[in-house]
Amino acid sequence: MKSHSTTILTVRRNGTVAIGGDGQVTVGNTIMKNDVQKIRRISEGKVITGFAGATADAFALLERFEAKLKDYPANIIRAATELAKEWRTDRVLRKLEAMMTVIDARHTLLITGNGDVIQPSDGILGIGSGGNFAVAAARAMMRHTEMSAAEIVRNSLQIASEIDIYTNNNIIVEEMPCII
């Protein structure tokens, strides 16, 4: 059975970066759990990650990313690049079905199993089954409201949950100060 699990969104605005995710895990056509926490603070709270995809795979990637951060403290781009290289070249890791978004005060990064480490130019990044819906909503709110980054994340994820059947409205949002 195919597992679908989540929508994660991150937004940077006015000196704050926020990241949020819903809590739904779906296996096949069944909702297995609706309150999974897919947002994690790591590196003494200086880095926040969000993951989408197969849950066990995502946790395996999170552990490896934490190890890379220990190897390259205060350099999430290098840690992300090293993880992406390992993910792409390792025969076991290549089979992992997940994506990660990672934020700190300076960077928003998407890390994939294809070896990608991508930093969005507008500070908005969405992953998971409802990611594109959440990104579209966030971009509209950035252009037409004065909402904070956390408010945009929460409202965008709510909109995604009304469209995407693999996203629910059990939303958790974390935020931290950022350097724009």
C-alpha cells in the first residue's frame, strides 16, 4: 500500500521564519493517524525541519541530517549537501521515499533523494501532497495581506486541508527570528 503523509510549508516574512505541517498519515485510502508531529527542532533549537513522505524513511533522514549538522555545525547548506550526496549514492538510502525542508535564521532548504538542495528565491517552500496548494495560498497572502509568517503558514495549511485529501487541519506551526 502506498503511504501518503502530509503537507509542510515554510514562509519568511518581516524577520521571522515559520514552518508548519498537518498531522495526517494515510495508508491507501485509510487515515491511520491524524496527529503526527512532522516538525522537529534540532541543533539546540537553531534548526527546524519538516518532512513529508513515508514516516519511517523521514525519521531515518532526520537522524542522518542531525549527524551531518554535527559534522558541519552552523552550516546547514553543507550539511544538507552532504546528506543529499549520501542519499543519492547509497543503495539503501536511495530507496527512501521522503523529502525534507530545513530552516535556520538564514536559509530555507529543500532536500530530496535526487541529490537536490534547493533554496526558494521567495522564501516560500511547500512539500508533500498538499504542498503546491499551500504555496499558492501563501503567495497570495504575501501579496495581499500584512499577516505574519506564522499566520500565513497556518492559513495556507488550512486551505490546503480543504483541497487535498491527504492533508488535515491538525496544524502545528513553529517559528524563529530570521535574517532576511
